[in-house]
Amino acid sequence: MAPIAALYEDSSAVIQYEKTSEFKAAVSKKGLTMVQFYAPWCGHCKQFSPVYQQIAAMFEGIVDFVAVDTDGPLKRLMGEYNVQGFPTMKLFVDGNIENIETRDPNELVNLLLKRMNDVIQQRADDIMAGGNKDSAGGGSSSSSGSRGNSRHKAKGVMELTSQTFDEHVYQNPNVVAVAFIAPWCGYCKQLLPEWEIAAQKLKKQGANLYTVDATQEEQLASQFQVQGFPTIKLFPGGQKSFRDARDFEGGRQQEQIVQYVLQEVDRSGVPKQIAQMTSSTVFEETCVDEDGSTSTICVIVALPHILETGAEGRNKYKDLIMDASKSVRGMSFEFLWMEGYSQPKLEEALEMSFGYPAVAAISFNKGVYAIHRSSFSEANIRKFLLGITSGKVPTYKLKDGAVPEIVSVEEWDGQDGEVFEEDLSWMDDDEDFGNDEF
């Protein structure tokens, strides 16, 4: 190792290497290593050099600072690390790479302090989980192996790549939230379980959640100016491009994630419509989870016959149901509506034949149902549903614990009903009717 370029030859805090093997060993070790790729003729590099040296002096003995002269013997590293301009900086944390976009001294210092905290937190988590298997003098393991052991993914949440990003984000009509994460990031590991739960709650609500491993997808991370982890980007519903991405400003608990994303669904997405229960297929698609379980609480609303309300009256009822459903979004409720008397066995099993509109909720997982007995209003329905979750609403055993027969019926066409008028004109032509006297 020897000084080879004028910009940093007098700096004791900035390290330079002559051999690629030395550089690779330095950036793959545990801890934090900041690397600046520069060119001696670059004006921006010359202006930035004093700042880089000052920050290096601040973190000397804590964070390694390296400078790579791209006109020198390590210039082939430019292609390997996708260096396209000067100065280019990358932060290596336990062997993983993060692109650094800022050259502001305060932002750099704060970023390093945050990454140090992330590393300490991650190591503390590993120790608490019994994951710290290394011991002094106890041999070595490859850095890729240790990274693989510490890699956490959110189950049930798709991890996007540059090849799948367009399809699942830009071409997706739903609202989309993408969490850019790093495998070594302690905060990311805290987020992922919350992200998974939120994704499950949002999957039928017009929104999708994904993750991107920013250490593997550097181009995507650079495009969205990811400078810290986790970074979450929110995309509106409908047609979208990378220019539509905005920072996610909600909380990181699953309830906060769901609430914030649903606000965007209301603002830019197409609100989920409540389906009419026209067949057992519609019921299963709505009330049975993808894994075949029935943990969902299915809320069934029976509306009066179309001849009683007309299209305008029915749509008012549907709007009321929609408003009530929004008050419990993110919870385990799914909604269906049907026309009263259209599902006789189901209505009888759920005690819904006392009059319409009527509301019942079924938990097939527990084999019970509850019946709404108050007046039909948004506030009362909301109170009924929240009472189910708190155990304040009485439930009753479902007969045989099974779904009663659901028959196929014609879907409502959105129009007023037509009164069937029987043709009695034939009676006028019958000589046996009309003028008999008693």
C-alpha cells in the first residue's frame, strides 16, 4: 500500500490501494468503509477533497475512508462498480454496497452515524437471537455466508427486481408502496413483519406492497435516490411512471402503513366496490383467503327487492355499506351484498328473514355468526362490526359449521326493476265470463 495520487497523498485518514486484491479485502470486511472514486483532473473532485479528508479525520479508527484514482492501476473497478461520473461515492457496510448521492458534509456525517447505529443494532439482534457464532481465533466464514444467514424477507411480499418492477408497479392499476431495504439493516428487519401484515390487509383493498433489495438492485436504488434504509416510495393508482413516486410519510407500524396507503387509495385509486353475491364462486373469491383458510369475517348485507327501492334507493343503500366498510378497512372484514329472498337457505341460517335491509357477519373459521339487530345506518353498522372484534356482540353457532347452500342468481343490471303485468286480455274473449247475474 502506498500513496499514488496527489489529491490524498498527504492525508493520513484516507487510504489508497495499488492492488485490486487489497481493495476487495478492505471493502468486504465487517464494518463500514466509505469509498470515493475520483479522477485527478476532475474539478468537483478537487473541491470535494478537503471535505472528504475532514470527515475521514472525524471518523478515523471508526470508519475506513478509501480513495480510488480511476486514472491509476484500479481504473478497471469503474466498470465493476458502475462508476459513471466523478466523484462517485459508495458505502460498504459488512460487505454490502450503498450508493451515496450527497456531498453535503452534514448529510454525510448524519448518514454515517445512522449506519453505525444500524450495524450496532443488527449485531445486538444477532447476539440476542444466538446468531453471533464467531469467536476470536475460532476460524472464519465467508462474508457471503454470514450475509445469507442474516437475510430476512417479508413472507407473502414479492421482492421486485429491475426486470419485474415495470409490470408490478408502473403497469399496476392499484396504489403501490415499495420498501427499498438492505439485508444488514436493523430497521429494515423491524419493518418487514409489519410490512407483511399490512400487505395481507391491503391485498383486497386496491393496494399492493413490495420490497426491493437495494444492495442487489443498485440501478433502481439510484433512480429513486435511495440514500438510507428503509426508504419507502408510494405510487398512486392508475397509470404511473417513476416521476409519480413520492416519499412515504406514514408510520412504520402495520396499522399506520395500512391507514396511510388507504388514504392514497381514496385519493388516487379506484375504491373497491362491494360485490353482489350471485354465486358460490363470488362468495369464495371474497370470503376465502388465497391459502384456502376462512379467517376472514364475511359481512353479508341483504337489501330490499329492487321493486321496493328502485335503482336510486338501492344505490343509496350500497353507498351506506361502502361508507361503513371504510370505517373497518384494514381489519379482517370482507363485504358482500345480495337481494333479500335471493338466498333462502343462507338467510334462514343467519336469521336474516325478519326484514330488509339486514346485516349478518360470519366467521367460518370459528363456525359462528352474528346478526345486526339495530336500525340500518352507517354508525350502527360500524358499532356492530367493532363490537364483533371486541367481543361485545353475541355470536351463535352456525348449523353444522358449514356454509349453507348459495344459489346462482342473475346480477343486478343497475336499472329499476320492471313490474311483471299478467296479460288478462284472453278473459274478454271467453263467453263464460263477464255478465253472469246472481
